[in-house]
Amino acid sequence: MRQCTVKVVHVLVCFSEARGQFIEDVLSRSQQITVVGRVHGDELIQSALATLDFDVCLLGPNSVEKKYSLDPLAPGVNYPVRKYVMLTTHVTTERVILAHQLGMNDVIDVGLYMTSLNERIENVLRGEVDLARLASISEIMNWLPTNNIAHLAQDEVDIRILIELIEGRTNEEIATTVNLALQTVRNRISRLMKAAEVSNRTQLATLLLR
């Protein structure tokens, strides 16, 4: 009987001691993830990026803004290319755009997704995260007047819901995509419509595309 070989994901964690330890503890819950390094400080992070073998690197927003040399084409340990992920407690449109511009592969709200961080990392490795699309809608939101929808998205989930709305997804499809209960999706869309002063989902999507 042929055994299935499961790839182990090698992760580099670039965070301060306390936060880095917490992230490592979360990652250790998966047998398919190995933390190859936990570093903090400009020189140590840059050295780790250049010398350690890893599949995924987790960085905080301050580290991302340092504009370290990220090489998305460098081979990982068990995957053909490395992936870079920003972890933040507050996802903003500006951070999404910056992350995309600097070659990141995903931006994760740790407040919303810390318990499913391992799953999100797997999604990134499988190519299921399209940060370019997320950055595109974020740019649209930033171009809109301040009294419009630009400041309505309260977190990463709101931004992803708006993306799905623009692409014509039903509430049920959105709930599946963003991993939320259907009623939660309905409540969020209702709040966004009220804040944008529109009466239906179509008007909300149209407002984004103007």
C-alpha cells in the first residue's frame, strides 16, 4: 500500500520575543509545520531572510515597512517558491496595498484568524490567496471620497466581503469564501449598506466600481 507523503512547511517567524513565542506556539499545533527560526531586529531579520531555508516567512507590519529584501522567486524547502505573509492586529487598505507592492503573498488579521493561522498558511502555499485582487479593491476604496465607502471597512473580512460583492457572489458563496456564518455575512453587508446610504447589495457594489 502506497503511503502519502505530507510536505512539512518550514516557517520563519520575524517577531519580538513574546509575540514570536505566541505565534510559534500556535504553529506548533500542526504536525505539518516546523518553525526554523524566530528572530527580531533589523539585522537579524535580514540575515535570516538571506541565510535560512524556509517556505513561509511571517512578518509584522513594522517589519514589512522596513522593505527588507524579499525574494518571492527563491525556492523554499519543500515548495517551489517562498511565500511572505504579514500578520497584523489591524488590516487597513494602506497595509494591503503596501504588502502587495513589496511582494507579500497575504495579509492576515491575527485577531480574526489566529486560531486558523495554520490553515491560512496552507491556503497561501496552495496559491488560493490573491493579494493582487485584494490590493486592487483596496486602492479603489482609497480613491473614493472620505464620506463614502473608503472608511467603512472595519477589518480584513469587510474588505474581502466587498471583493466578493463586486464579483457578484451570493451571500451563501461569500459565507463559504470568508469562512463566516451566513447570518454574520448578512449583518456585515447590512451595516456596510447603511453606512454607504444605499438600499441594496447591487448599489453597494456599483458604488465601489464608480
